[in-house]
Amino acid sequence: MPSPSVGEHLNLPALTDGTELVGEYAGSGYRKPPHLIQRRDGQVIHLPDLLYRTVKELRRQRGIEASAERILERVAEELSHATGRGFAAEHVAFLLDEKLAPLGITTRSDGTAPPVTKTEHAVLGLKTRAALVSEHTTWVIAGLFAWLFHPVAVVLLVGALFTAEAWLFTTQNTGAAITGVMAQPLGVLVTVGLTLLSAAFHEVGHASACRYGKVRPGVMGCGIYVVWPAFYTDVTNSYRLGRAGRLRTDLGGVYFNGLFILALTGIYAQAPTPVLLAAILLINLEMVQQLLPTLRFDGYYIMSDLVGIPDLFKYIGPILRHKVLRRPAEPRLRELKRWPQTVVTLWVLLVLPVLAVQLGVVVLRLPDMITQAWATASHLFGTAGSPLGIVASVVQMLFLLLPIIGVGLVLWSLLRTLARLAAKQVRTAGGLPTPSAMLWGLLHMLFALAVAYLLWRMSRTSVRRAESEGPAAPRPVLACELRPFDGGRSPMEPPCGATVFGYAEVPATGGPARAGQKAAERTDTPPVPLDA
């Protein structure tokens, strides 16, 4: 919480210590651009013109020998002169007590500072975060790479990246590489490690872009996004930049992912190994995910900064009520310029159905995902063998289980939201069942039916799997050893040098045999003896 200013001790209204006036929000999508205030804790707050003028005039009174009443009168006189409206001291006191002091920007009119209400987590925002790199260290690290955002460097490096990507995906067999790597415990761990290193370098890109724009990045750390671990960089100060500077900061992470790929490609050209090729493929997928404008990835912030609206999610309700329920536009919507309102409306009407369809598909497939994850986990632990194999199995299991846990948390969050809305409707109606309360009750019933359906599907899937597998039989094992990899695209070529034990899973007519089949059942070749 921001500490109070000296004015509190003198019972005078004043700004809290560390509060800084940033200025007008550049590139705003509002008809009247808001102004920015930054608190001591780094929180940036958007204020309308009247409140910003009040803060500005209150700051001008700092150090003046006067009573609290006289300070309020002076602020009222300046507001009246600037706005052409009549303001009195009691009006200024109301603005301080009811609007500004609860935000932690100023003290109350009597000089006391109320506790600041903790800012609620943004919808689908990062939770449970922990700083790992201090602000000073982030500034130093960003200074090492900020030169990479010089326009000449950007053009040359992006051109080199496109050339490298074109060569990789037209001459190398990435599918064979990733299949071979997933069969090797060491390959799994190295690939995951390179992907995590690229994700960390991604955050350095955001910080470096921030410093290139002459503003100071904050701490770097990690947190939980829905359920997945994620790195983050505090680039709140990028709001001080114009639209171009904010977009550069948004794109800085993906740009540095590309530079990481460029470095891996250079190493791969000298020493071709499937691990590097698999890591490059996964980092490309990470870049595509980051550019999606649905959840709070980089693509969402790019969309937000393009239209000049900081939080798109808070417009979902007003737009649905206006466009779907055909209600009059709320003041929040009328504050937007025409083209940003059109873009946000299209974003809401396109993103919500996409998210709903994605969630529906995942929920329908959830029973199969759970049973498949259980079977895969059992197989991984059963064939792990060495300590390195056990570690690789645990890593793969995390990738299998985290999406399932994430879906469960999203469903639980939806249930809690429905329960709160239903309770609010009942309280509003004085305990009587209103049509809205009945609608929320119906939604709860549908949710309960969906849960029952999932449990039924899971039980049916288990029964079908048991019936189809029959008596337990020895499972084939394909153990791969690392050999020189030339990135060939021949579909007949195994992904790696194979040493087979027991029943073999050998390529046949252009692809590997189905899991669990003996070689003798697909070809005329008898089972390979154990001493082969």
C-alpha cells in the first residue's frame, strides 16, 4: 500500500508519497483520452479529466503554508477556472474522500489515508506470481539487448529468420525429429530445457523493448496462468509510450523467440541433431500461441494497444447486452471512438464463440483425455527404467496432466460465477424466484448434467478399453540410441537408430507399425530374437 505523504501528519490533503502524474494516454481509443497516474507500488490508474485536474492542482499546493480548508478552496477555484463550472471546497473534499483516496492516489480531505482496496485479478490474468529478477538486474539485462531493436538490426535479423525458417521447413523432416526425440529420455529433457530457455529469453525481449523506448521495465518472475507455469515481465511503464512504443514492447517477446530460433538454426547447420530440430518446432508453436488474440497472450495486448483500450475483457458484458439483448449502449461503450468500438465488438463476437467451442470440445473429450493420460502415465512409468527415464516420464506426465487440471479449474470457476450471479439475483428479488434467478438455476442444472455425462463417459471408456485390450500381453518396447541425424525427409527412414528388444515395431509401407502390433502380424518378417 502506498505510504501517506507528509500532509497526513499535518492533517492536510495531499498526494501520497510516490504518486506520479504520467500524462495523457497516447493513442487512446476513447473519445476523451484518459490521463495516467502511477502509484508508488507501480500500479497505473486511468483517470478522467476532472479527477486528473484535481490531482494536478492538489500537487501544486504542496509546500504552501495554508490550512486544509484553504487548500481545498484553492483547488476548487482552479477547477472552476479550468472547467467553467462552479466548484466549492466541499466538492473537492467529496472527490478526495470518495474517488481518489480509495485508489491510494491522495489522502482524504482531513489528511488521513484510508486502506487501499486491493486491485482484483484481471479476467484470465496471471495469478500467484513471484519475482525472480529484481528491477535493477532487469534494467542491466535489458541494456545488453536493447540495441537489437534498432530498425536496421530488426530488418536484417527478421530477414535472416525467415530465410532460416524456409530452409528448415522445406528441407528437414521435423516430424521424424520430434518422434525420435520423444523416444529418448535425454532428448525429452534437453528439448524441454531449450523451450523453457526460449520462454525466459522471450521475457528479456519485452524488457529490452521497454528500455529501448527509454522507460524502465520492472521485475521479471514466474506465475501461474490458469494452471500452467508462465514467465512474466512487468512492463507497466510501457503505458508511458505512444502506440508504436507499446506495440514494440508487445512484439519484443516473439521477436526474441525468433532470435533464439536463429541461434539454434546456426548450431543445427554445424551439428545436425534431432533435439535442436524438435526444439525449433516447439518454439515456433509457442510463437503462434503467443500471437493468438483470445487469452491474455501477446496477441491480446497487441490488439489492445492497436485500438488504444487497456482491458478488452471488461467490454464483453456491455457489448453482449447492446448487440445481443438489443439494450441501449452503456456509457462505457459510448466513451469509445467509433472504429475502436467496432474492433472491440468484432473481437467479442468472434472470440467468445471460439472460446465456447474450444471449451465444449475439450469437455466432451475430457473423459478420453483422462483415460488416455492414465494409460500413458502407466506405460511411461512401466518402461522408465533408469533415473533419467523416470525424470523424463515425470516431465511428459506434467504436460499430459496440466491441461486436464486447467479444464477442471476453468469449469470450477464457471460454477462459482454462476452461483454468485444466481445468489445476487435472489437477493435483488428479496428471496422471490425471478425469471433471471430461474435462468441461473437452469444453468446450474445443465452444469450438473454435464458433470454426470462426463462421469458416465469415463466409465464407458474404461469398460470399452478393457474389453478391446483383452488379457494383458507383453508390450513392445522400442529403445532408441542417438546416432548422427541428417534431417532427411524419407518416410521410410526410422526417426533414429533402433535397437529392438522382444517384439519389434518396424516401419512398413511408409510409416511405423501401429503401437502394440507384432512385426510378424504386419509383414512376413518373424519376431526379432532377443539376442539380435
